Amino acid sequence: MKVTIREKLMQGGKVRLYLDFYPPIVNPGTGKTTRREFLTLFLHSDIELKDEKFTDDNGKTAIRTIPVFDKKNQPKKAKLTPLQRQHNKETMELAENIKAQRQLKIQAEDYGFLTQDRNADFLEKFKTIADQRKEKYSDNNYLAVYNYLHKFTNGVCPVGKVTKDFCNDFKEYIISLKAFTGSKNTTLSNGTAITYFAIFSAVLNRLTGTGKPFADNPAAGISVEKIHTKQRGYLTIEELQKLQDTPCDIDYLKRAAIFSALTGLRYSDVEALKWGDIVEEGGKVKLSIIVKKTNTPELMTISKEAVQIAGERKDSNTHVFEGLKYNSWQNYKIENWVRAAGINKHITFHNFRHTYATIHLYLGTDLMTISKNLSHSNIKTTQIYAKVVDKLRDEAAAKEMIKL
């Protein structure tokens, strides 16, 4: 079996690339043999082209693109810019890569790539999966990635455009972009960038396979590197008190954030919390929930302060923090609230969970209890907070207690 890259002249001085298979192979979708797979890859023609009218075999007038010849009956060379030449070089390298992949697929008798529609709307397929995720799990992150992808592609992205280079470019875009907030200087955190690109890759994985848009996941092997030097943000007891004493533009957001700091609940669990999940048992108030991240039941005692922050009890099916929905606008409101309290730290909602762990370790609560309350599956995750507390204790020991 031989696979060859060939060119088809197009209008506008472009050349479209396609693969020629010999002998012909069978398309599993139609059962018919074919010799061609047209790629969504175009070159800038290095010869001058022109369009001419002609009469086809059915007697109809049509237009075809042909070379322009010089006096010696040789195709006239076109003047390409350095950018156009670089584009041609990179496109041919990509075509050679696809050719090699097809050769391997054919040798394995896997012809599923012929059933894929390279012109299908990738954004539409991504949006469908994102909507399903939101409906089933109340997960807005997939839609957030879709919004960034839509902006990155200017709203137009056929399946054929999504190559390994495209995925690398989108990764760099995710790392460097500004968040959708009112703050011009807000960039996505390293953790959020990792999560968003992982979602992008997961969607591609769902769209990969026989009869699906992609024969192979173009994002395979690509990921956002984790930065380990950044400390987990947290608030001290004094700073948490300042926030409690400072008004926030959104009252339910303030109460939810403080509640997270007092209970250690993740945002997803705070958002899903209903009054029926808060129960009295043996004279104590407890939370009886199914942890969203791990899908495991959890029963934990909460403080009287947390109960007060929750507010006036309502119907058991009513959400405790009505109106709470994850979006960057709410993070922007948290930033404003933190600044208004005179706290010079970058704090997001998740940092209130870090605050719970850090404060309780500092006050002497044992690691196993904190790990259980945080629903950590591995105590090593909880031990990360111990390093922060060690630093706080070192700083406290260095302070002058009395003058001698």
C-alpha cells in the first residue's frame, strides 16, 4: 500500500492537499472503494494561477484553475512572502505527519479515518458535550472552556483545523489569557489552566474513534505544566474576621465563602448544599452530604458560627446559598471584597477551603481529622498544609514576646 501527498489547484492562488491511496481502499461508512482523502490543508501556490471558463462533459459552463505560462511555455513563478513560505513549510510537515499516521492505520487495517467529516463544526460538537455536562453534573467548567475556545477561534473551527499544532497553540493561549472578569490584570491560575486544558483534551477523547470526528486525539501527550513553587493561598484568623466585618456586593457569596472557611467544603459542595443536608444529631448540628468530587457520603459536625452564617432555615429542598453559581464574575466580586477589607492577597473561593485547613492545623487539630473533614482520599494531600503551618510557627517563634 502506497500513500502519496498530491496537490489540487484552487481559486485564489491556493493549493489544496490530499492523500492518494494505491491500491484503492474501502470506506467502511459507504462500502465503496476510494483513492483520495482531502485534507483541510492549503498551500500558497508558488506558481501563478488563473481561472478560466470551460464546457464540461455535460455541456455546462464551469470554471477551472490552471497555471499561467511564460513565453517558454513554463509555469510562471509566483512571488511569495517569507510568511507564506514559512506557512507552506509547516503545512507540508503537517501533511507528512498525517500521511505517516494513515500509513500505520492502513497497515493495521483500520480505515475508520475515512468516515470522519473534516468540515464538521468542532465548536458545535464541543458545545453539545459541554451542555450535557452542565445538565448532568451542574458543571460549568466545560462551558467556560467552550467560551475560551470560541474566542480563540473567532467562532469558526472545522474539525480538520484541530491538529496537534492547534492544540499546542490553544494550550499557550489558556496559559496566558485573561480571565472573563472585570479585572484587566486577572489571569487564569496555573491550576485552572491545567483543569481547562484537561477538559479540552477530554472532549477530544470523546470525539475520537471509529466513526467519530478524530481517528486519534490530537491533544494526546500535551498538557499544561504544573507550577510547584506557588504556595496555597489562605487567610489568617485576623483576616477572616476582617472579611466577616466587611460588606460584600453579593451577600450570599460572602456567606458561602465564610461558610467554606468554617467547614472546609469545596465550592461544588457549598453550591449544592440544601437545608435538608443540615441535620441535628445528639445535640450537635451536622452536614450529611454526598461529596461531589468523590461521590461518597460524608457526615461532619459543624460549628455554631457556621450554622449562624448559613442563615435562617428554609424548606429542606431549598439551597442554603440561593443564587450561588460558579463564574469569573463572582471571583471578581471576591477580589473587590478582599481589597475592601484591606487584605493584600490574591484570594479565590477555593482559598477559603485552604484557610480552614491552615487555621485548624495551626490551632492543633490533628491531621487525620482535618483530612477526613476535607474528604481527602490521601493524607499526603493534607500534609501540604503542614508545611505552611510550620512556616507560620517559625515566624511566631521569632517574634519578641518580652523585653529583657
